[in-house]
Amino acid sequence: MTVPSGNDSFVMFDHVQKSYDGQTLVVKDLNLAIAKGEFLTMLGPSGSGKTTCLMMLAGFETATHGEIRLDGRNINDVPPHKRGIGMVFQNYALFPHMTVGENLSFPLEVRGMGKSEREDRITRALDMVQMGKFRNRRPAQLSGGQQQRIALARALVFDPKLVLMDEPLGALDKQLREHMQFEIKALHERLGITVVYVTHDQGEALTMSDRIAVFNDGRIQQLAPPAALYERPENSFVAGFIGENNALRGTIEKLEGDKALVRLANGELIDASAVNIREVGQPTTVSIRPERVEFKPDLMPADAHTLEAEVLDVIYMGDILRAVLRVADDDEFVMKYRNTLGQTKLTPGQKLRIGWHPLDARALDPV
Amino acid sequence: MVKALDPHAAIVTEAGGLDQGGSLTTADGEPLARALVRSSRRARRRALLLVLPLLLFIVVTFINPIGQMLHRSVFNDGFSANMPELTVWFKEHPRGTQPDEAAWQALANDLQAAAQVRTIGVVGTRMNYEMAGTRSLFTSAGRKVRDGLQPPYREAMLEIDSKWGDPALWSAMRNVSSAYTTSFYLAALDLKRDENGDIVRVAPEQRVYVMLFIRTFVLSAIITAMTFLLGFPIAHLLATLPLRKSNLLMILVLLPFWTSLLVRTSAWIVLLQQQGVINDILVWLGLIGNGQRLQMIYNQTGTIVAMTHVLLPFMVLPLYSVMRTINPSYARAARSLGATSWTTFRRIYFPLTLPGLGAGALLVFILSVGYYITPALVGGSSGQLISNMIAMHMTQSLNWSMAAALSALLLAAVLILYWVYDRLVGIDNLKLG
Ligand SMILES: Nc1ncnc2c1ncn2[C@@H]1O[C@H](COP(=O)(O)OP(=O)(O)O)[C@@H](O)[C@H]1O
Ligand SMILES: [Mg+2]
């Protein structure tokens, strides 16, 4: 997947702002370029403006400022029905007074398509989601997962180049959700369509996306492929929002290129790599993933600083063990280690020294 | 491609076992169906106790009067109870028999007896319903025969009044001689029995009821259509406006409910009369000349306008309650699928409002079919409905049997309408709120 830049992108948000009430900005200066065939996910907490962005793209909300381009063309003034964008809604929005077949036929009829071609396409779209047998049912006679498939088929039946999905799996139970994630991803790859997907479920975002745009407070906090997002968060919000994270507060003691020495509140020193800090003396939050924390000296870099830790609790999770530690006056420091044969047994009250590779500790903005 | 798994597929398990007959039993061998009945009996008994007061109330105040009314529409013993001898004679002699001396004697005796116990007026009234203008014949004959007649009775009666020899009179007396009669229903349909007992239409100048029924149904249909045209956009606004504004609008819609009937009607008179506000404005604008002021009240226009006003909430409220539940994402989905806003309205939004529309239309139509006060006040003579005729029979002509027959026909029409609606739309699709 090539990351688009400038004019060759398929979807382009160019300095887009949105306000509903004329007083607060719900979307603040959004710049986002999406490549053709990309699966892009907007991920963020509720109220962060994801749906608003999607609605602006679909044409149901107008951008207060800025420009939205689709395939190089400014679509700010194009009404929704002329944008040719497929959309899957959270509650599916299947028309309850029509059968499944009529639901799928609707977008084809309004395009003036002939009967035989309509039949063809409906059959193909239903087969694509394995719902061929349900053509004459009403939506109310289908289970949630089946409705979801029909909604998907309806959004795809008229061959849109771009499909928007707003939390499409939010109403399904966990097992079915994971199954549908897989199906949607497979469809995306097979059809080569561009998908903009909205979710507040990070697991969903990580498994499905080519790139994830993390939203908070009307801004994109970070735009990156899943692995980069998890391993190299660029600010404290992203570090805390994606995956489990330990955040240690401190101030910059020394700064050498991208190496930083951080003094924690209790006076201890740790190594970290500088990510978005600028100067010595500045407060910072150091983020370390629990599975990157080591407690065996031979696994730590030789000259690395180590920290005093006390085991508060050990939780057995099967494949891994999860220890809650007190580190630098923080009672919620988490360390995960593999459950292997002969693994050291930690017990509450036990004291040990922990450390990590400086590349795994990222000095970010203070929270 | 992906394999179709259905994680929701459930495994069916049986509660107990199967007995020899193949039906399910509970764990201790009791048939499941019987166990279910037993376990729900208590709950049902309690539910019955709770509805009992309402049931009694409805029986006493609703079903009982309707039953009595239906009975009255086919039963009137004003003649048969007070003219026993003649009634017996009619029973023993088939239609077409010329009245013999025995018949005349029975007539004279009955008249005398009725005059003595002062029920001759009741008899005359009953006859008058059947054959207009015969009441005085009976009352004056009653005065003259009170002291008895000498045979031959035929000549004696004819001497009192030659009209007694009219075959139509005898036919009419035969018609009313049985207490149970269809004559009120016939009359309510502008029909009657002629001398041979055949059903024929009444004279053209006497035909009023069929025309009134037709007018009632046509006006009700117009009023229903008007409430729909006015109410649909209002209901839509109510369902989509922010709460504070929609509350205000709701108050405006409900205002006619909360206003005294007289205030409401006077307001319409002020607006619509020939020297009223609307005519003044039209004249002032130069659209009509001073001499061409429109007649908008005391005719059908008045009835339509005022009743549309009063009945509007009955259309708006069911529509509103349905529209409120229509998720806006349906319209969005339709738009994103390529439909223009008009297509979206026609194919998605409007069909989804049909349950509310059906309920509202049924309510408004049924209410206006039986509406009485507003047409009476602003309808003039051309705006009178069948209900006004029923009221007239109840309060002025005191022909309660006729009123009952008209009401029963109205009730039947409404029930048929209900049935048709059920067949076309389904009563369970009705959404009242
Ligand atoms: N139609 C609207 N009118 C006014 N405010 C809105 C509207 N839709 C959303 N908002 C506000 O905009 C913000 C972002 O909402 P939304 O885009 O739905 O967030 P998300 O989809 O990320 O949960 C929220 O604070 C919400 O209250
Ligand atoms: Mg949302």
C-alpha cells in the first residue's frame, strides 16, 4: 500500500473544519489523504468527530470550512445521491417494508437499470455474502449478523468505488463480530474497493486496517499502519488509547539526539527515546508497553538504568502472566511475561529490579 | 472465500421426555400442555379480576345501550299492543284479503278501547311513521268512537271519515301490526312496502336519507383527505424539530381540543361569514367585489373547514407517533444509495408512515361520519349530516325507532369500513400511539 500524498489520492480532506453550533469546532483542521483501494479506519473515543467526518464525506453534513475531494474532484456541493458512495450504517438501515431482494434492487432501480441486469447483480451480491436463500425475507426476519451481511451487499451492489462503514459491527456479539471483520476484510481485498471504516474498537481497527487514523477531540492524533501505531505511538493519547500501556511521569534530565534521560518524580532515572519532547527540563510522560518490561538482568541492555519494583499482584492469564507492580510510586504499573516452562515465579510482596530497552520507552508529551 | 458460519445456530434440547403419543411431557410425566395450562391459570384468573370492573362498566354503559338501540330499531309495539283485535285479524288473514265485517268490528273495538285508556295517540304516532298524515285520522276517530259504534261497522267508520276505506291505509296498518318490523330500516334507505308488500322506493320528493348518507360519507372522505394534507407536514415537523419547538407546535395542534366548542365555532363564524375577516381581506385585496362576498359558512364549506380543524389532532397524533420511530438513517441510506429526496420520500419515508396514516384516516373518518355538533352549528342546511337527522328523530319527531335504525346503519357502515381496512392493511398494522 502506497501512502498517498497530494493530488494522486482518491479521497482528500483538505483543511476541513466542522461546527454544528457556530461556537465549538467538532472537527478541527482535518487533513487526510486516502489512496485508492486502501482500507482506512477512523478510530477514536465516542464524540471525537469520526461520524461527523464520515457524514461530510457522504454528503449528509457540509464542511464549515475546507474542501473534500473525491477522485480529484471537489464534492463539497455534490448532493449525497450523486456521490456514488456506498454506505453501511451502524443499525444497518435496511428498509423494513421491503424484502431483502427489494432492498438490493433499490439502488439499481434509482439508477434506471434494466430488470435482467438488476436480477444478475442482486444474485451476485447476495451470493457474495452467502445470503442467496434469503432474498424474499423481510429484514425483521433476519438475525443481526444476517442483516449486517445484507447491508453490506446493498452497499456494494451498485459497484461503488468507495464504501463508508460507521461502526457496522457495533451491535453484534463478540464471536460474530470477529467473523464479520474477517469477511469484510476479505471482500475488500477481493473487490479492490476503497473503504473508510469507523470504529471505537481498537482490536477491530488493528486487525482490519491498512492505516488507522486515531481521532481525539476533533483532530487526527496519529495516522499510521497498525503495527507502527502500536509500537511507535507519537503522543500520550495514542499510547494510552491503543493497547495496554504504562505511563511514567517525569522531567527531561538530558537530551542527546533521540536519546533522553528522564528523572521520575521519586528521583530515579530511566532511559527513553525522545519522540515529541523538545528541551531539557520539560515535563514528559514515558510510555512502555507491558510486554516490553524485563525483570531478568540478562535480558536488559548492559548499561541501562533499572528501577526498583514491588510485586502487588500476579494474574494468571494462561498464555501469559500479568504482574501488577509498584514502580516509582505508581501502583498500576503492569508487566506481562510469557508462561513458559521454568519461568520465574513472582509472588506478591517480592522486590525486584525491572528495566527495558531504551527504544521501547518513548518520552511523549505530558498528560 | 469465507465460509458461512452461523455462530447463532442453537442446539435444541428437550425439557423432559416424549410419551408414547409423541407429545412432550414434563420431568414427572405430566403432559407439557396440561402443565402449562395449570401453571398459567392463576395468573389468568388474577388478570380477569383486574379487568372485571372495566368489563362491567362497558357492558352497562356501552353494550347494553347499543343492544337496546338495535332492538328498538326493529321493534315497535305502538300499534300491536294497543290494537289487539285488529292485530289478530291481520294474523289470521293473509295479505290481499279484503277487510270483512269482522275486521271493521275489530278496528272499531280497538279504537274505542284505545280511546278510553288514552293510548290512541301512540297508535296514531306509530301509523304516522308508516304513512304520513294518518295521526289525526286516528285521534279524531278515537274521539268519535269512544261511546261505541253500531253495526254495520264498515259504514259507521266510513261515515266518520271516508279515508278509512283507503286500501293503502289498511296495507299500512297491516305493516305496523307486527311489533317486529323492518320498516324503519326500509325507511332509512328511502324504501317502503307498497300495498302488495313489495319493497319499493318512496316518492322522489321524500327521498332524503340515502342522499344524506352519501353526503355524510363524501364529506367525511373530504375531511379525512384535508386532515391528511394539513396534518402530514405538521406531524413530520413535530417528529423532526428539536423538543422545545415541537412542544410549542404540539400545543398549537391540540388547541382546538382544549377550546370550548362555542368559542371555536364563534371564531370560525367571525372568520368565515360574509361580513367576516376573510371576505373583508379578499375584498380589500380586490380579488372579489363587495357584492360577490363568498358564502363560506352555514353550508358544506363551513362543515368541512370547522370539522377539519377539530379532527386534525386525530390525524396528526398517530402520524407523529409513527414518524417519531422512523430512524433518520433510512432516509440517509436511501440517499446514499442514489435516490433523490423525492424518491426517498415516495419509496421509503411515506410507506413507513402508512400504519400511522391508516390509523389517523380511520379515526378521522369514523369520527366525522358520526359528527353532530359542528355541522349543526355551522353547516346550514346543505352541511347537515346523517347524525343531525338522527338527533332530529331523537329530540323532535321522537321517532326513536327511526333514529335507532339510522344509527344501526351507520354502525354497520363503520364496521364494514373497519373490516375492509383490516383486509387491505391489517388492523395489527394500526399505530395509534
Ligand atoms: N447533528 C449534530 N448536531 C450537533 N452536534 C452534533 C451533531 N452530531 C454530532 N454532534 C457533536 O459532535 C461531536 C462529534 O460527534 P460524532 O462525530 O458523532 O463523534 P463520534 O462518531 O466520534 O462518536 C459530539 O460532541 C457530538 O455531540
Ligand atoms: Mg459515531
